Amino acid sequence: MYQNYKNVETVKPGGLELKDRLVGVQRVTKVTKGGRAFGFSAIVVVGDENGVVGHGLGKSKEVATAIAKAIEDAKKNLVRIPLNKGTLPHEQKGKFGGARVYIQPASHGTGVIAGGAVRAVLEAVGVHDVLSKSQGSSNPHNVVKATFDALLQLRSADTVAKQRGVSLEKVFKG
């Protein structure tokens, strides 16, 4: 799922205290010759609020089982996101389908300035201070995936120093 990203560290759910956040539930209809068959799809974000997060989709005839399936799917797709003192290491843009998300680090005390699906993802990661803007599509599925795209492109200062082959001071001072 995350093979297009360079520094993605996948995480196993064992031993983590994961909290789930329901992003959205949709009622879907399938028209058959016997009438309409209703089902539900749920998108859920799980995270330990300390840099580990995942998202999942579940579908079922009942809402509760759709949510349960989404949580199980999310636990299979956990990744570690680099954080810097409760905020992000740097600003980043993410894209998926028609949804575009911009996230930017903020000073301590700012809070999570984000709406809907972006807020759910950022709170599950454990970001306390961030500015964000969601543009384009407001479809929660695409907004969640665009937010993940932005988060997975983030690199910590240590990672940048290793990739460039220079010391940590040289990364900041040029």
C-alpha cells in the first residue's frame, strides 16, 4: 500500500494502545430486480497519538460490522510518522484524486486548525499544533488519503542528514 514512498516504516499493532476515530459512514444502495439492497461503508482512522497511524475501509449490511471491519483494516496499515515536539517537522502538500491537503507546522499553543477528515487523521497521529487547508474534493475517503500522502512525505531532520551524508548542524545551518 505504501510502496511509492521512500522512508515509510510500517508498524505491527501488537503492544500499541490504539484509539479509533470514525471519519464517515455512508449508506450505499444496490438496485436489484427484487428492489433496493442497502449496505454501509465506513472509513476509520486508528492511531496511538504518538506518531503511529493507519486508515481502513469496511463494508457491511449493518453499520456496527462495517465499523468493526474498518478498524481491522486500519490496524493492518499502520505507519510511523515523524513528529517534532507535538507538531510536524516541515510543511507538506498531499494529493489523492481530486482532494488536495496542505499541512504546516505551528507554534506551541496553536492547536489543530483542520476540518473533518484531516482533523481526525492529525489527532490520531498525535499532532497538537498544526495549520492545514483542504482544497478540491471534500470526499472523506480522498481527503484521508491525501492527508496520508502529505504525512508519508514528511522527513525528520535526522533522516535528511543521513540521506545527504552531512551532520545534523549542517542541515540547519547550511
